[in-house]
Amino acid sequence: MTPLAVEMSGIHKSFGGISALKGVDLAVRPGSIHALVGENGAGKSTLLKILQGVISPDGGEIRVHGTALGQHAPEASRAAGLGMIFQELSLVPTLTVAENIFLNRELLRFTGTINRKAERSRARDILASLGMEIDPDSPVGSLATGQRQMVEIAKALSQDARI
């Protein structure tokens, strides 16, 4: 049997004595689509931030493709192939599309300088794979909201996100 893409079991998280998550379980099969629905304060964002490694759970276990995600850090989640696009976009309006996609993960030449040409080319390829014709040199602040969301998705794909 194929292991679950993501399995979160018994996840607990409290903030200042207030319980945000009490024994939450989430199972995601490969190729499936899920929606987390609930009222404000239900813990949806908290659960996803735990999965992404932004915050640590107080208890519970996370498995990605059957392997325990031991370290709760964004780097560990990215290495496991997890990508996250939140409702609140994390783009810098004054930077270009390509600069945003590779922010803090710049493509470097052997000399250690940033290879902007390679970033633009890779950004163009990723956006094209999404059916988007967005100029990688455009400032993100000049884009429509839907285009900005696609840049966020391109950023996740540039990190080889599989989930």
C-alpha cells in the first residue's frame, strides 16, 4: 500500500495556556485535494504552520511519505517536499517576479555572485508550466492579485515542492 503523502496524528498546540489544537489528525493521500474549513480561531493556520515547520507542536507526530518529520523547521519541511501558499502573500512588492521566486535562495555563479539571467530563465519556465505569461522582470507590486498568487505558487514549485 502506498504511504500517505502527509500524516499528522495527535497534534497538540497551546498558546499561553489556551489550547489551539487538541489531538488533531490529518491524512492526505498522494494525488488528493483537501480543504481545511472552519471558523476563525479553529486552528487551520496553526495546523499548517506546524506542518510547514514555522511553529513547533506541543505533541503529536508528523510523517511525510511514511517518514517521520523529526525536526520541526521550515528547512526540514522543504527538504521533505512540502510547499505552502497562505492566503496572506509573502511577496516583496518592490522586487521583481524572479527576485521574489528566488528570495533567500538565489541562484549563484561559481564566483558567488547572483545569476540573475538564470533566475529569470528558471522563473519564466516555472510560470510557463503554470500557463502564465508573466514577465520575470516585472515588479510584483505591478501585478494583479491573481498573478501574485501564481508567483507564490511558482515560488513553491521552484523549491521542488511535491505536496
